[in-house]
Amino acid sequence: MFRIEWKKIRAYAAIAVLAVAGTVAVMPAKPVVAQARVLPDFTDLVEQVGPAVVNIRTLERARQGAGPGGAGPMDEEMQEFFRRFFGQPMPGVPRSPHPNRPDRGPSDEEQPRGVGSGFILTADGFVMTNAHVVEGADEVIVTLPDKREFKAKIIGADKRTDVAVVKIDANGLPAVKVGDINKLKVGEWVMAIGSPFGLENTVTAGIVSAKQRDTGDYLPFIQTDVAINPGNSGGPLINMRGEVVGINSQIYSRSGGFMGISFAIPIDEAIRVSEQLRVSGRVSRGRIGVQIDQVTKDVAESIGLGKAQGALVRSVESGSPADKAGVEAGDIITRFDGKVIDRATDLPRLVGNTKPGTRTSMTVFRRGATRDLTIMVAEIEPDKTVRPTVQRNERPKGSPAAQSIGLVVSELTDAQKRELKVKGGVRVEAVTDGALRAGIREGDVITAIGNSEINSVREFDAAVARADKNKPIPVLLRRGELAAYLLIRPAR
């Protein structure tokens, strides 16, 4: 009895101490349970959507001039990264034959171009992915989660929106459900399934960071912090209801890896594009023939527009629909087809989504007053895909030094230097042989050979002449705003 009473006293004392500390009212079990309720569980989503997510591998037949003396093997994910951020694949020597595929002779040898992701749109085999995943591919292999492989046919690809549709010969496939992009909210949990770095069926998750993010001419992207890496391209972005709300397409990165900012194509835009691709293999877009810019707050206030909105017309193409409709440089387009233009980027999307041949209305603000115009929308010229071809024994004309590595280069003009923000360099005019295999293309600007800075064609020739022809020659180049090192392996 005495011992029992002491147990009670010790219990009461412990409660008193907790009360004094202010913690007796905090029940640790309840907050943990409450927190567990709000954290998402993705297991059901993976089981639901996972079977409809595919791996896409692309192959390219060996071109003339690419052979055993060319570049060494290149990881598929690095090829995909190079193609995504530099606009062209980085060729490499053919990999070892696929274990399930007979060996091929040199004339029919295939090289890996890249690896990406996709998802099944319909049970009869239509698959959606990114245009950059299949661009330039001679063969597309789709691998399902159950390890079945199919050779796919490219139905169509649209570079402006980066959407592509391929078809595999199969039926009864698990297809995704398409979500309503208008219901997607910033802060909402989302999930991605894809093949980052070739690792199939990888699941990552995060939240929607922003909507309507302006990073392209025709698409307001969904920004997320979902981990997206090279190889994830073309895979689905999925909401907590198991619906696809976007196609993972781009990342912001200084290293090529995930840095917390990823962009997905809104699924409503992608579906609209895919429907045209399935019908005609291409996308028809409208154009009116104006060059536009943003309207700043200061400009809007100074001309009496009030709010900074609309698209400022910087120039009008002669003979274009806008010219015929009476649009003038300096006009501010505030409405198109009855829809308000809040930002300049709204206009190309609205015009592009308008069927060519449509007659519609447009409102412009000109010298303190608004005017309503009628305009006939024309069709924008479709993208033309041109594959560089090199004939047997064809070599560029140029200096012997440049010719030895497959290049013709020219001096940069002062205007080109200012535009590229470089002090020097030479412009690539023609490419073949080792330079072509390395991934260099016409229009690139070479700024260094090894550690030698290049400011002229003469310096370029001297640096190439000094280079050890028994070793790969490192070339630093600029392509647009981006820089990269490539290795030229001279033919032996």
C-alpha cells in the first residue's frame, strides 16, 4: 500500500512539473496523427497511372562519315540533355547491338540518340511525348512497364509547343485520364513518372510552384518543384486524382541536373495540338504579321492607356493581314477575337490558336482612342525539318588546318560579336567528318581551341595546327546564349 501511494505521488508530481513547463496541454500523439493525414500518399496513384507511362528510346542510323574512328560511346541521357538544351543531338559511335536484336552490318548500323518518357493516350496505341524526344530519330522504340517493346511510328511533332504523338501497334492498353487544367491550383501536390537518366518507372513528387509561366511563344507553362532530369522529358505530370495535367518538358539548370524549377506543358494545350497531329500530322496556326513588345507602366500612363496591358506593335509586315486591316506601328492591340490582351505574350497564343482563314475582330489603342478593326487570319508557315547530309568523300573548302577536322570557318562581324556578347571567335560555315560527329553545326561560334582563345580565322588555323592530332581536340563554342565544350576526334 505504501509503495502504491508513492507511485501516485510521483505521477502527480510529474504532471505538476509538466503543467509548470506549459507542456502538459500538448499531446504529442495528436499532432503527429494530424500531420500524417495531410501528407499525400502516392502509392495508389502510382498503381493507377504507372502502367500507362512508357520509356521511349530513339535510334539513328549511322550516317556517312560516322564510323569506328569517330567519337566514343555517349550515354543516352547525355545525348538527350545535349539535344534538349542545344537543339541538336550529339552524335556518337554506334553502341553494342541490342541483346534482342541481330547484329547489323556497317551500312545498317544504328546509334542511340536519346532516351525519354511518354504516356499512353488511347487504348489503341497513341502515345504522347515531347517533340524534342523524337526529333530526327530514324527509329523510335517504346517500352511498356511490363517490358514489352514496340517499334513506334511518329504521327506528328510540333516544335513550337514541343508536343509529339507516336503510334504503336497494340490494343487494350492502359490509358491515362486527362485532367482539367483550370482546376489546378498553385501549391497543389503533383507527381511525375518517367525515365530520368534512363532509370525507368521513376516516381518523383512536389507542388505546383506557378501557373501561366511565360517561357515560350505559344505556351504558358506550369512551373513545379518536382524533380525532373534528362530522360523525364515527355512524361506525365499527375494530380492527386490520378489525372494528367501536364507534360514534363523543360528544366531550369546550370548543370544539366535538377535545381528545383521544372516546367510542364499544360495538358489542354497538348491535347489540342495532339488532335491536329493525329488528323493531319501537323499543326496549323494563324498569323497576322506584326512584331510586338510589352507595354510598360510608364508608357501606358503617358499615352492615356492607364493600365499596362496589351501588345505594342513595333512593326507591321507589308502585305500581311495586319497591314490589310489597317494596323499601324505604335498601335497597342488590347483585344483579339473579343478576348482581352493582358500581356503581349497573350497575342501570339490567341492568334496561333485561331484557324487560318478566320475573319475576326481586333481592338487597337491609337493616339488616345480605341478602334475596332476586322482582320483575316493567315496561316503561319510550318516548320521545316532539314537533316544535314554529307556526300561520300565530300570535304568543305577552306584552309587545310580547318579542313583536317571537317570545318569551314569565317570571321565574325562586329555586329555578330555584339549580338553574341563575345570578344572574338569564328563562325562555322560548313561541317563534315570529325566535326560533324562531334555535334558541331553550321552557325556555331568557336571561341577557343583547347586553352587557346580564338579571335580570327588565322588564330583558329594556328591553334588547330598546334593541336595533337592523336588526341581529341577540345573546342569551346557558343550556340545562341549557351556555351559548350565538344571534342573533335580527327580521322586516322
